[in-house]
Amino acid sequence: MTADTKIALISGGGALPVEVAAYLRRSARPYTVVRIAGLSDVALDDHPGHTLGLGDFAKLFEILAGEGCKAVTMCGYVHRPDFDTMKRDAGGAAVLPTIQAAGRGGDDSLLRQVAMVITAQGYHIEGAHEANPELLIGPGLQAGPDPSPAAMEDAQEALRVAAAIGNLDIGQAVVVAGRITLAVEAQEGTQAMLRRIPQLAPNVRGSVANRKGVLAKLAKPIQDLRLDMPTIGVSTVEDAAAVGLCGIVARAHHLLIVDKPAVFSRAHELGLFIYGHEPA
């Protein structure tokens, strides 16, 4: 796809779709926003677009055809719906049983099935990072203080453990301190995982006064990065700092940072580093 290819941004909740839409507008790429009713941020109302329900697939394809879109980006959170009670149009009635069946394999499988429904109609899927490359973490130190040698050892170990749990399709986030794994993410999400850290013995974890430990976020091998790339925002930095960690690490070019200026500023204020690791 090129910068002249018109793209449809299917927007769930949160700030990520807002950032993508703003970039599309700044870069003068032709686009339209497909807002999901009850989820999309009101800031997207200022962009050209349409609103539909989760089950309105016939309407979706009418919009894409009518707008002349060739590419589609899906981003923003969507809570798993109750398929039995979801309202749907004729298009939704045709495809939702297959999507529901795929969802039994987890959220990754569900997203891939939705993408297959869209690509089967001839549309190209672009990741949020392709639609807005400014979101990606770069290589090396991005914000905050220089990590100590001990922190870099924890970062390496956290990425190693994150790769291991990813291979088992468990989660994508890990906390390591003193080369000891303190927590791994499963279905609860990164924020809930971090909030378990203060329950651990003080001798194995850091504190606000004496920071120790690193949060790593790494995509699972089965994840399609066009559909679900690891993401952090200001709240991630604040949560990590609040439980005494000293840094956040991810693979360079494989993490989305929502509102980079605010994230980097907050990391500086709290004394937390953000680092993009480049594999040897």
C-alpha cells in the first residue's frame, strides 16, 4: 500500500485510534474512520467517518466500497462481546458464527478470523504501526536515566522469560528483578499483573526510594502484529514506577507507545527508563 491508498480506520476504544487518525490527517493520506458505537473516543467525531455496531458487517463493506478504501486498520480495545445477544445485520449473521467459533481459541484467533473476513473481500490489512509509524519504539534508550548494568541484565532476562511464555501462548509481559522473575502476565493484563508486585517480599523487589526490576513487553509468536502489537501509555509508566520498577524494555520497532511525548516526559519525571532492545 502507498501513502495515496485510502484507508479505513476501524476504531475501538482508547487513545490509540485517535493517534492514528491524527497522523493520517497530518500526513494528508486519504482516510475514513469507522467508529464502533459505544466504544470509539469522542475525539474521533471530528474526523470524516461513519458509526456502526460490532455486528454490522454488511454496513461495513458498504462503507468501504462507497469510500473507495483499499486498506483497513483495526485498532483500539474491544471487549469480547456476547455473541448470542449481539445485534447484527445480514452480513454479520453470515460471518459471526465463524468468528465466534474462532474466539474459542483466544483473542488472537478471533482477531485473525475478523481479518480473514475483511481480506476475503479484497481489502489489505495494515497495522496501526504501518498507518502511523511514529508510534513505534526506537532502538536504545528512549527516555529516562541510563540503565545500570544490573538493570540491563534484568531487561535481558525479562525478554527471555517473555519469549518463553509467549511460545506457550500465556501472555506478553514479565517483571524481573535481580534476575528473579517476579510476575508473568496471563489473562489479567499488564496493569493487574503489576499490582501484584507490592505483595512480594521487600527483599526481592524494588521500591519508590530504591528502584529495582524491569517490565518487558513482547508479542507472542502467534500474534499478528498488524492486529495486536504490545502497547504502553502513560498509565503503564506510572503503574511500573508505583511498584518500584526502574525500567521498561521491549524489542525495538515492536512496541506501540501511545502519546510518546507524554510517556517520555512522565518517564523522566519518575526516573524510569524506556529501552528498545535490538537482538544481536
